[in-house]
Amino acid sequence: MSTSIKTAISIQQDLFDAINQLAQELHISRSKLFMLAVEDFIAKNKNRQLLAQINAAYDDAAPDAEETQVQTAMKQKQARCLETEAW
């Protein structure tokens, strides 16, 4: 288990009030709420970075003629499927 470290932050009063209310609703401490929020933020940021790396890896590769043909065929197939869907 990792060591807990105390820290102090400054936030606006309305945000502080909202944090207190949410922590009470969830029956957790403010510290736990902050920890969960930061963990979520870090995970989402890592996912955004990974997606950016994946997009960068594929960005320079323009589709060749065969890939363009496959994409066109898939778009047409999807359009036909959507026509039969009951909305």
C-alpha cells in the first residue's frame, strides 16, 4: 500500500460546496473524492495520449486503392443496413 501524503489546495467556494455535497451523497470523504477524481483524470489523459499516438501512427498512411474500395463498399453496406432499421 502506498503512503498517503497530505496537501493543501485552493479552490473557489462554489466548487468546494459542490465537492462537499457530492462527497456526502456518495458517503465518502472529500479526500477520497479528490483521489477518485484525480485517478480518473490521469487515466483519461493517458487514454488521450495513447489515442493521439495511434492516430499519429496511422495519419501519414493514406489509403491505397484497395483500402479505398473496401471503405466504399463498407459505407454502402452500412447504408443498406440502416435503411432497414426501424427508427
